[in-house]
Amino acid sequence: MSWKFDAIPDQSGRIAIVTGANAGIGFAAADALAAKGATVILACRSRERGEDALARLTAKNPSAKAELWMLDLSDLESVRSFARDFGEAHDRLDMLINNAGVMIPPAAKTNDGFELQIGVNFLGHFALTGLLLDLLEATPDSRVVTLSSLAHRTGRIDFDSFRTTNGYKALREYGQSKLACLMFTLELQRRLEARGSKVASLAAHPGGTKTDLQRHNGLINFGTQLFGMPAQQGALPTLFAATEPSARGGDYIGPGGIAEIRGYPKRAKIAGRAKNTAVGKRLWEVAEEYTGVSYPR
């Protein structure tokens, strides 16, 4: 049986943060959670686009409990400010959905000097999760859902590339960032289990979904816009990972069709290199050093 919107349990009383919630999969996930009764934090970099997203969400569902918060994952000080302010305003966090990302942009760096894709897609979310972990720990049945991609299968972790754009290759760096996101998910779950935490860390990917994310690559964008799923369906793996009672920490959820490009949520294939615990441990240590965010031991 296909897992669809109607399968999402009632989310009344729960709080979710969705990064990059102004468009695409992020907006679709935020909209669905709000429709099911959750209080949803739209964590967005652009105030203008965030306000437009909030207006669209509340126009569709006037009773929705939704808030717009500013968050720039390319600026670690913004990440710290967001986490600090959220902790002062809320005493629980049921779902942290690490959705925001950049895909194959021109060579650029974050405010802190990291290659943009690894900085936003991985390091920014690593820092955000660590800074919000106490709230997640204090909330029963809380989950962290981090977005990866089919591109993780082509990724290789090259620690020397984190701080440079010399020899920059956009697709290579994108694959690395999404591999890092999946390795982070698995390493976080191992660490949570080791210290008896009840927080669950899961990952999801949207397969081929029509969003604005592919705008920097004409061929990929053309194919996705022509054959891809609408954002509402592409968001289902994320929503499954965030809300489905049978989902477990360490799960990776994606579309269940051929090559995981289309279809409804099921457990997805994890490339062997993503399971390399030695690299996962080093990736974690490098991320703590680069972000200055240390997780509980």
C-alpha cells in the first residue's frame, strides 16, 4: 500500500523546525505537518521568500500554527543565534528537519570560509542539530531527519576540499555534501544509541522531484522538470521519516519506484561508503572542530 499524506498521524501539540521551508520539498513538508496540527517553524534565509511561504501556508490553512524564523546556514553565527533564540522561546522540539540545501552552484564560500555546498548542506546542519540536541533530548519520541540524495552514491569525502574552491567541480562537491549528510545521520544514531538516548536520527531523499534546487544545471533541471514528481510527493519520504511510527533511527527513506527516482516512501539503499564508520568518526571530529559545536559524549 502506498504511504501518502493521509497516513501521517495527528501532530497536534508537536513542534517541528523545517529548514529551507520557503519552497520545494521544505515548504511541502511544512505545509503537511501544519495541516496535521503541528506547530511549524519555517527556518528561512530570505525574509521575503519566507514571508511569501508563510502567507501561502496560512492562506491554505488559516488555523495553521506556523512561525517564520530567520536562519542562514552559511553563517555559523546565524545558526547559533537561531538555536539560542529558539531555546528561549520553546521548551520542546519534536522534529528537526534538516532540509535546506544548495545544489551545484557556481564556486562560492560560506561566511566562515567553507565551500558553499559542504558548508550549508552539512556543516550548518551539523551545528544546528548539536545546538538543539538538549531540547530534542527533553522531548519524548523526537526525531532528526536530514536530507540526503541519490547523489550520495557518487560522493567521496575529501577533507581538503572543505575549505577551498580550487579545482571546484560542482557535481563532485554536491555528491560529497550529500554523502556527508547521510554519514552524519548514521554516526549520530550510533552515538545516540551508545549513550542510551531516545532521540532518533533518520535520513531521507526525494528521488527526482520538481523543485528550484536544480536551477544551476540545465540538463538535470530539464529532465527533472519534465519527468520529476511534484514537491508534495517528493516530500513524502521526509514526512515518513519524521512521523511514521514504524520508522526507526538509522533508517534512510526514499521513493520506492525504479532506481528510487519516483514512487512512494520505502527504505532506500545506502551506498557502502556511507557505512564506513572510520570515515564517519573522522567526519564528525572535523565537523566539531570546524563548527565549534561539540555534542554530548
